[in-house]
Amino acid sequence: MIPWSLIDTAQIPGGEGALRLMRRGAEFSIMLGQNELMNSRLSGSEEALATLSCERIHSRPEPRILIGGLGMGFTLRAVLAVLDSRARVVVAELVPAVVAWARGPMAELHGASLTDPRVSIREGDVGQIIRSARSSYDAILLDVDNGPEGLTREANDGLYHASGLAAAREALRPGGVLAVWSCAPDRSFTQRLQKAGFGVEEIKVRANGKGGGARHVVWIATRVERAKRSQA
């Protein structure tokens, strides 16, 4: 078997430890300590994050999407494949090296997605972008941790607690969608989403799509307007 080789390392801004980009033949892996954050052979659940979200907003004339985390670009490419030329997609990536890897050693994997005219890449904290927005996005897709807690850095915890969910709700347009990827279920997160003013679907997906693999979870949380909430 071909051994893994280390391509590069990158410190996480404001976090502990470093990301490692590994390669074995045509296969890539991004690691944090002993945790594999993503693997180029396993894209099904990240693609589901995109397609499930876009199903809810595809009828909007000029949808605007914010993706938290570039990673290996699975979610971005799936969004671009579903939405037409009127869509606008902002990708927030905290670690500059991840963007450099996408344009360098993993360029073939990313294809033309980074130069697509619908796409803007912003190197920075997706939480800050969310907090500065008001009714700006039709969908916010978060795949920055292994679940609704800060794995890559503790500051990410704020994305998933009451204040962060309230900020996400304010950043969405009426009826907009907050989608969150996770490697496992989390009942308390579902409850926090509901308390924050979202209608929540917790959908089980497979790591390799129809090919099976590990069971992951995608939350599809739709912004519910206050008048409708009070009538419920």
C-alpha cells in the first residue's frame, strides 16, 4: 500500500494545534491531531449539505449563499452544480493555507470552482461575517467543525450556542436556511435551533452518499417568522 506523505501544515488562527495536509497517491486527507477532518474519497455528506439546502431555496430568483469552510470544496462544487448563473456564493475560510492548498496541490480536485464568477472567497472567520450581516443570505452552510461544537478552535463554540444562532437567524432572509454538518446526532443542538426561531429537520446522510459509509447528520433549520411562531 502507498504510504501517506505530509504535504504541508498550517496553524489555525486563534486555535490550538495545526492542520496537516496528507497525500497517498491521488487521495488527500486533512488532519487535526488524530482527527481526520475530511478525506477526498468521502464527499457524500458534504454534498448532501449543499443539495438539501439548495432544494429549499432553488426557486428564489437570485439566491445568495454563505458557506463556512472551504475544505476540499465538496460543498461549494455541489452548490454550483445545482444553482444557476444568478446565484452568488461567498466562501469563508479561516485558514489561509487551506485556500492555498485548493489552488496548489489540490487544484485538480477543486477544478474551476474557485474561479467561477459566482464565487467570492473570503479568508476570515465565518462567525464575524454572520454577525455583520442582516437579511443578507438565503442559505448559510456550516461545515467548519465535526459537529455543533468548536473542534478546530474554541471560539467556534459561539456559532452553535444561542447568541450565534440568533445572529445566523438575523443574517438570513425570511424563510432562509441554516444548514449544519455533523459527524453525529446532537439532541441538545436541535433544541437550541428550535428555541432560536428555526423549523428544524435533522437528516441522516452517508459519508459516501449512495455508496454508504459512516452515518452523518445534516440539520436543515429554516427561519420561521415570529408571527407564524406565535400562531403555532
